[in-house]
Amino acid sequence: MDFNPCMKHKVVRKMVREFAETEIAPIVYDIDREARFPWEVIEKMRPLGFFGLQIPKAYGGTGTDSISYAIVIEELSRVSAAIGLCVTVHNSVGAYPIARFGSGKQKEYFLPSLASGERIAAFCLTEANAGSDAGGVETHAVRDGNHYIINGTKIFVTNGGVCGTTLVFAVNDGESPKKRTAVFIVEKDMPGFSVGEIEDLCGMRANPVSSLFFEDCRVPADTHLLGHPGDGIRIGLAALDTGRIGIAAQALGIAQAAFDASLVYAKERQQFGRPIASFQTIQNYLADMSTEIDAGRLLLYRACAAKDAGLSFGAEAAKAKLFCSRLAKNVTDLAVQIHGGYGYSKEYDVERYFRDAKVTEIYEGTSEVQRMVISRAVLARPL
């Protein structure tokens, strides 16, 4: 049973679910098998405002509340986790930092094209030697008059193959330690910016994850430096807090899809002359799956409510991401088990759900990093 706090959220869920089942479901098997980004679906999503969920209305976005945002990502991911991933990364760690930390001119210049989906955003933090260690970034930027010159390589960039605007974390050579890390807004047509080969990944195959290369990439200092030198870590942590809400919603959508498929299958599949849903073991599996999904949804909505109330929500987002990614792995594993041999076949959707679920424990901060965030918040509480 879906838990929707108010009628508005029920309407959002109904609208997105109908779109996903009508426009995405018919092609989801093919785009996963072919590792193809579905531009035809992206075109249909643009007028619906899916790319402006984290952008204020003044700049062409929808300025939606966080629970509505989570519902959109969950419902898209329930049908295609790869498309849900594109939308959440674009919104949460691509557009949101510009909306929050950008100057007035930067917002006016960058946000309308992001809100419309004309440009898809990416977030470039991970490197060969810097993943969970955000402070270990080796990409560097050197001030040259009114520009910065960026050199470095980013890896495993979600939306990397299709991004038009990307946030790049780099260290400023020659600056004091407090000003070393900065965020630059780099556009795809800037000289020195290039896209690597699309990664051949286990799951999320319809999302073009790639490396991005910056070779003497010249970026105007006055318009393309986000915030100030030294703001990099602060901007990155704020973006990741919001991003974890999106990934928790994505994981929840995958789990919900796996549960829904398992429930139907258990009622229809006959063994020993009766539906397998009549066996206690299968009933126990379904009960555990349903309980975990409901618990994850409530953790997610609590993080959303804290964000919208203007409260600190980093630990709440980390808890939601940790729990929902773990439940996605657990629920999809049980879904395959319930389906038996069919669950291991690519002809059944649960095989794809199983592959897609694992990476939710890795990106936007691994589960180990989430536990670090949570434990710090717990230990900081007064006795």
C-alpha cells in the first residue's frame, strides 16, 4: 500500500506512474539490453517539469517540495532505474547547487536551460584516487587572468555521455589550503572538455556513465566559478545530502517494482497443485519485503520533511539512503528467489532489478560513508 501524506502527493504519484508505464515501460527491456540512452523519452519528459524539480519557479523550474520530488524519482525508478538516476542526478547534484550557491547572474544564465532539460547536468567529483575521500581530488585549476585552466580526469560520471553542464571539483594550485578546493561550472562546448567511452556496467545500463577529460580547459572565473575558492567541500556536502534523498527514492522504486512483480508471480505460479503464495516461506518473504519498503519510505519522507523545514537533514538523508539501498538489495534478492530459475532469466524484470539495486549502495557515498555521517551525528548529541 502506498503511503501518501496528502492529496497533492497522490496526484503526483498517479501522474508520474502513468507516464512511466505508458512511455518508458514498453522500451525498458531494450534500452537496458542495448545500453541506450532514450532521447525519445527525455523529449517527452521535458514539458512535464521533471528536469526542474529542484529549481525555483522564477528560473523555469517547478520548485516542488521534497516529498513530491522523492515520489517522482521513485515512480520513474520503479519502471526504469536508469532514467530515474538521470533525473535525480540532474536535479540534486547538478542543478540544486547552482540554485543554492550561484550568483544572481549564474542562476539567470544556467538554470533555465537546466529546468527545461535542454541541458542535462552531471556532477564530477569521483577520480581514480578520490571517491569516498572527497578531499583527495587531484584535478587542478590554475588562475590565468580572468580564467581558470582546468586539467584532470573524472570517472564514473552519471549522465557523463549526455551532459551539457557539469559541476567539476578541482584544487586551486597556488592557493592557501583553506581556498584550495573549488567547484567550476563547465559546459560541453568549452575547449579542452571531452567525453570518454561509455562504461559497460552491470546495472543502470541505459544511463551513459563515462569518464570526462579536462585538458587545458579554460573557464571564465567571474561566471563559471560556483561560490568562492575554498567552497568546494561545503558545496559538495550540501549537494550530496540532497542527492542521497534522490538515491534513497531510486532504491525504493526498484524495491517496490521487485515486490510488485513477486506478489503477482507468487499468486499465479503453481507448485504441488497450489499457488506458491500459499506456502509459509513465500508468505514470510513477502511480509519482510513489504515491511522493509514501508520503513524505508517513512525514513525517506522524514528526511524530505526536515529539508523542507529548513532543518539540518544530513544524518536523516544518510539514514534513508543507507536503509533504502540495503532494502533494495535485500528485496530484489528475495524477488529472484521467489521467481526461482525464471528470476535468473533476462526475460523477467526481476533480473534487471537485481542488477540495478547493488549500485545504490555505492554511489552518492557508499554505505560505509553513510554510517560515518550517521555515527558523527549520533556522537555529537549531548548526553
